[in-house]
Amino acid sequence: MGEQHPLTAQADYCLGRAAFERGDLATARSRFESCLEVREKALGADHPDTERTRVWLERTV
């Protein structure tokens, strides 16, 4: 599958959420950034999953 596969992005999203819940915002941010990059390419900027990732990424600031 590889780093640019949508299932890898889904795993990054889940790991980002887990890191966020633990209070590890640096790790959460990194995971959400990776996820967002793939989702924007694979799904487009306006897809609900892409938007959801962007919202969570903004919460890590």
C-alpha cells in the first residue's frame, strides 16, 4: 500500500486522534498533517474526510 495510500491516511488519522486524546499535540499534529496530505490528493480538498482532518489539525495549534 505505502505512505500515499488512503488506508495509511486513515491509520494516521486514528493515531492522530489517539495522540490528541493523550495530550501529545506534537504527535497528533504530525499524524494529521500526513493524513491531510494524502486525503487532499486522493479525495480532494472538499471531501468530508479531508475537511474533518483539517479541523482536527487546527485543534493541535
